[in-house]
Amino acid sequence: MAETITTSNQAEPEYPTEQPEPQKDTVVWQRIALGAILLISVFMNFYKLGQIGFDTYYPPAVRSMMDNWHNFFFAAYDPGGFTSLDKPPVGFWLQVLSAKIFGLTPFSVLLPQALCGVLAVLLLYSLVRRQFGATAGLLAALALALSPVSIVTNRNVTIDSTLALVLLVGAWAVLRAAATGRPRWLLLCAAMVGIGFNIKMLEAYLVLPAFGLLYLLAAPTSIWKRLWHLAVALLLLLVISFSWALAVDLTPATLRPHVGSTQENSEIGLALGYNGLQRLLGVGIKGGTATPNNVQSPGSTSGSQAGPGKGKAPAGISITTGNGTWNAPGNAVPAPFHLFTEPLAGQSGWLLPLAIVGMIALVKFRRPRPRSDRTLQALILWGMWLLTMGVFFSVAGFIHEYYLTVMYPALAALCGIGLVTMWQDYRRSGWRAWLLPLALIATAAEQVFILTGYPNWGRWMIPLLIVLCALAVLVLIGARLPLRFTRNERVARLLMPALALGLVALVLGPTLWAAIPIFQGTESDLPLAGPSQNDGPMGGLNPMKKGVVDKGGVDPALIRYLSTHQGNAQILAAVAGMADDIILATNKPVIPLDGFSSYPLTTSELASLVSSGKLRFLLLNEPQDPNQGPQQGQGQTIGKIGGGSAGTHGEDVLTWAKQHCKVVPSSQWQSSSSGPSASSGPQLGSGPNPNDMKLYDCAAAH
């Protein structure tokens, strides 16, 4: 009988389209709470924004794109327009606009991502509140505002934060489409995902199963109209997605930059290859292979960054490419529970069990009515969003941790919705009442597991977490009998404070992990939340941290020498190893010979540029020991330059330079107190040895 009452419409009504009008005092407090959450988001995203200066790789492209419309449209990496970025341009167009308005500074380049992070919190609150009320919206917004991976990405030059906001706008549009059945909202959703494709390519498509399934099941029209609407939306999606890439590919190669990170010089090939199947399958860039970094890879030294007693390098993979072998964080070995273990768990796994149990709480054993059941609609949208991305990031062969930024809105939404749903179920009879304490226990257990890898932090955080969560769970479990049989209101008054205590304990870890990089100034090119990995489960030095990567800029003596002796040459230099810094320092045409946007310079083209007087200097990285390959964490050798040629052109360039050019004495272009520091491309460690850098003057060949 009790079970019958639990599943009846009276005991468990459907969520209405519009929530009942709350009382005036309640509205005031809701607005105050929302304002506080937004202030938290603003503080976490903007405090000391740009404190570490320019990140590498993308800021030089922003400066180049500011020069002219040609560079702007084609997302040119260098001022001369020799190569383009390895990503589409839309996210960087926002950075260029910000830099045009406020000037080219680290803050102006990072401003769009920080704003997108704050707007995403506000939009997520609106989406969840519309379906499940203000409390669920506030909890979801708070979870997103304190997300470690979202915060470090919001403060970074990467454009995943922009993509996350665009996908949330798409979620708003598809919810309107599912509620009204009007195709214009579905077309708007398709347009937003298409724009997302032009921000981060195929990563934007990970939400399509959730969006498409929601409209197919919930739109109040006939099945044939729904299928027709979805077909038209798919067509619009493809048109918008590939419009820019097709325009680039149809432009003659001589009239546009070479497409970075490709051999075929094609944006469509970049989308489907390097930024598509290669990410999923784990194959290396430009035909290389990805292997776990505790396994020897060609040209690498396994475990060279290992910590004491660890016996292996930091978690991640070694990528063997045409640019050499380099160490990258992310998936080393794809596994079903990869999101629950390091290195991904510390970025986005703190509240993952809570979201999963919350998703289970949304499953109702009754006849599904997706057109009217808001609970089922939320389960389809947010649950499928989380499930699709969770599966992809668990099995993908090559990802970075900050990619999880696009998964976190769904995770945060399910945390807010799930907590409200589980609280409502807790106050009723039936087995669902036990989901709330179970969610607290499972989430606390995952956080303890994460903290065991950080002994200096875990020795005080783990006892605090266990004590607070244990008190909350004991009160919730102990109150079940009095509430069920006696309806003791005195006991009931303890429930909300107990639950609040448990939630405070659960957000302590992610809040600290998000705040530590901000206050310690250890933000990085590839954003990672949490304390230094010296105290982490991976041991050793984290090559992503500022304290390890020298980002002091290029040697001023080199810039002075090149500028003074450039003469009538149109190109300042062809550079291997430090193109980023030279572009930022001079904003002059530079040919990058390595990195993600390397230019496949052939000896015949080099000879033509030199003989015509367009190019005079070559700055090449030539190891003193020719048999020495690049080590993990070090810059690439000249034998591995050449983005589209798998390194053979680079060896030819070096040979040609030795035959036709003379070496400039280092005393003329290096300061006595410092040597050049490289930061171009995938050089995630100490950079090439300054003693290995050679400056060749080819004026004699001219």
C-alpha cells in the first residue's frame, strides 16, 4: 500500500512547466544566494587573471590575427601567415576582439574565457531552475562555480570554456524546442552546435545524442514531423560546421596559411583526423603513435620525469610525431573507470558519484511520458550529456584533462537536480529514501580516494571529510525511523543542517583544488587544478607547472641582433624552438619550423627565399651530440621539424644551412647572463638547451 502511494500522482506530481510563484521573502533570498554564487564565480575566474603572463602558442596567433583580415579569417599563427592554428578560429576571434578593445595583454586575451565561465554559471542556474526550482538551480550553479577543471580552464587561453557556454545555449534552445515543438528553436540549437564545431571541432558533437534524443522523444508533434525537423536541423548543423573549413580548403594553398598539425594541408582533414579519430583511437599526430609513458617510445627516455620511488613518469602518454616525442597528460591507458582515478579524478571527479546517484534518482519506474514529465526530460538531456562524454573521455586514446570542462555543466546540473529529488524522496517512504545518504557516502569515498594520493593535504582533509560526512549520514539514517513512524518535527529540524554540513564537506576538496593554482601562481599552458604534483599521486615534477616551464621570454639580445641585421628581408627568421616568444616580442613575419603550427619548409623553397632576399636568418636547434634524441620534457631537435613532412625536411634544412650559411657567434646574439628559452609547440618541459641553438646567417647565399 505504501509503495502504491509513493508512485501515485498525488504523492509524486510531475514537475510543471512553470514553477509556482514563490513568496516575496523567498525570492529575495534566492536572488541573494544567486548573487553570492556569481560573486564566487567572478572571484575565482578573475582574481589575478593573467598573473603568469602570456601562455605559449595561442597568444602569438592572437597578435598575428590582429594585423589584418587575412590573418584574422584564416587563424594565422604567425604575422607572415605561413601557418595556421590547429583549431578553428571562432574562439580566438573573441580573444582578438578583446585585445583590440583593451590592448594586447595577458588579461585581455584571457578575458573572454573568464566571462564565458561566469555566464555559464548563470545560464545553468536558469536552465535548472526552470525545470526544478531555484534550490536545484542554485546547487547546480554552485557546483559549476567551484569546479576545479572549469575554473583553471576559464583562466586559460584554451577555448573550452567558450565551447561549454555555446553548448549550454544549445541546451536552452533544445529545451524550448522540446517544450513547444517549434522547429526554429531546434534550428537555433543546431546553429549553436555548429558554432561550437568552429570553436573545438568534433568535441562539440558530443552533445548531439542528448539533444537529438530529447527532441525526438519529447517534442509535442507527430513522429514524422519530429524526424523531418531533426533532418533539417542536421543539414543546417553540417552546413554551419564545415562552412569555414570548406572555405579554407577551397582557397588555393598559395593564398592561405598551411593548416597546422596536418600533413594534407586541409582543415577538414584536421577536423576528422588530428582533432577527430586520432583523439579517440590514440594514434599520434601526423602518423605517430601514442603509448603509455612508462613504456619506452622511440626517441624518448621512459620514466625520466619519475618521482622518487615511483618507477615511472607522470601519468599521461608519450606522443611520437613528426615533431619528435613529447610527454602529454591525460589518458595513458583508457579504462572504464578512468574518470574516477588520477589524473582525471582530481580535475572533475570530486562530485561525480553524487551526479551519478542523482541521475539514478531521476529514474522513475512508471510509464514514461517524455512530453509532460520534466524529470524524464532532464534525465534525457543531462544524463545523456554526462553519459556520452563520460564514455568518450574514458575510452579516448589522447585527451587533456581540461577537455572535461565541456562535461561539467551536465555533471553540475545532475548534482543540483539530484540533490533536490533525493531530498524529496528522503521525506517519503520507500527504498528511494536511502539514495541521499548513499550519495553522500559514495561521494565522500571517492574524495578520500583522491586525497590519498596527496599525503600532505590528505592527512588533515581526509579526517575532516570523514567526520563531517559521517555526522551528516548518521543523522539522515537515524532520523528515518522517527520521521516515518512518529513524524517527530524536532528530529526533522536537524535534517537540513545535517545535509548542509555534509555538502560543505563535499565541496571543500574541489574548492581548494580550484583555488590552489590561483593563489600559488602555478597556472599553466595546459591547465591543471590542484597542488604541486610533488605532493601528488604521480610523484616527480609536473612539467605543466610554471615553476618548471621557463616562460621568461626570448633573449632581448637575439631580438636586437635580428632586428638590426634584418635589412630588407621580409621575414625576420625561420625558427625552430622559440617562435612564440619572437612573434610576441616583434610581431614580425617568422617561419615556425616546429611545434603544432610548423611550416613544411623545403630546401628548394628555402633557397628561393634566401636568393630573393626575403629571408636571411635561420635559428635552429642542433644538439651537440647528433645521436642524441629528444628527451621527455625537452625541446625537439632540428631533425624533427617540419609539420607536414615528418621531420625529413627539417634534416634537409639543417644540412642546407650548414652548406650555404655561416654560424653567427653566440656572443653576438646571446646575453652573457641568459640564453634563449623555447616555448613553442609541444615543448612541455625545460625547452632546448641554449647551447644547442645555432643562428645561421645566409646573407652570403643571397
